[in-house]
Amino acid sequence: MKLTSIVILTALIYYQEKYRSVSAYNQTVTTTTTHAPSMAKPTPSMVCVRNGIDGLDGMNGKDGKDGKDGKEGKQGKPGVCNCTLVQLQRAFSKPSIHLDGKTRKVQRIRAGKALDVWDYQIDTGHISGGMMYSKGILKVPLSGLYTIYSQIYYTSKTYSGRHVIRINNQTVALSEARGLMVAGSAITLGGFHVNKDDEISVAVVYDAEIFTGKWHTFFGAHLI
């Protein structure tokens, strides 16, 4: 009886110790397995940084709404006009020109050549409305009906007392003396349709001597 009790007690102690050993082992394995993957937090000296490849640009966004209109600016200062009254009158009046003889002397004039003895800045001379003059040629700025006139003072008895008005070198009017001309004035004029940029001139038909005083010899045109 005593022996049996001793055997049972010994076996009980054995299995109890074995159970403790197994439990301790399992606890050790579990703890190790649980904490094995964890690592200490990296310190700044342990961090390795590598720049990646730039990504693709994103799509542009939609246009924003227009902003509100700004405030009106202040009114500017009045402009300064450097034009003289004469220049203003020339710019805004009808095309017109009057040319006087520019010298008080007798000149020998060759036939057929545009007469260049004029000046619009002498006494009754004027130019306005865009008319242009250069070297014996008038150029008109507007198409329309123009009065064109010319007077020449011849200084001696001659058969040469003829002169013509020409538009683009085509004769449109002729002053003609009958027989032997006595020294004096010959005049011709008329109303003619002239186109923009047409050129008007005066020429003698034969070689002649003329006096180019401002009241004796003149030439002009104006839009009617």
C-alpha cells in the first residue's frame, strides 16, 4: 500500500515537472516568434535615400473664369496741335491751287516742256485740299470737275503766242493768236473732269519769250 502510494506520488511529480518544462519551452518559442521580425528603429545615420525617376506631367487644368473688368482710367490730357491755321485750312478745304510767276523778268521758254515758272507762296498764290505741285506739274488728290486756267504774257510780236493746258500730257485747251501777235497776254481756261492723281501742266506750242511777273503770268485749278 505504501509502495503504491510512493510510486503514484513519484509519477505525479515527474509529469508535473515535465509539464512545466514544456510550458516554459512553448512560452519561449512564442515570445521569440512574436518579436523576431521586429527591428530597432533606424537612426538618421542608418537611413539610405535614393531619388526616384520623375513622374509624367499631369494634364492642364481647365481655364479659370474671366476676372471682372477693371476701373476706367483717368481722362488723358488734351492733345497739342502744332498745325498752323493755314495748314488746317489746306487739309480740310476743297482741292485748289493758284500759282503766280515767280520772277519779274523775261525768259526764253522751249516748246513742249512743262512750264516751271510758278510759285504758290507769292501774294495771291495758295494751295489747299491736298493739291500737290512740283516742277511745273499739278497733281490732284480727288476725282471731280475742275476749273483749270492759265495766262501767259508774251513780250514781242511773234507767231508763237500759243500755249496749251495738258492733263497727263494730253492737250485739253489751247490759247491761239490770229496772225502776228502783238506783245501781251493770252489766256485759256475750261472745266474738265480730272481723276485722282492726274497731272496737269502748261506748255508753249512754239519757242517763246515770256514775262514771268506775278500779275502777268499765272496758272491754277480748283475743284468745283
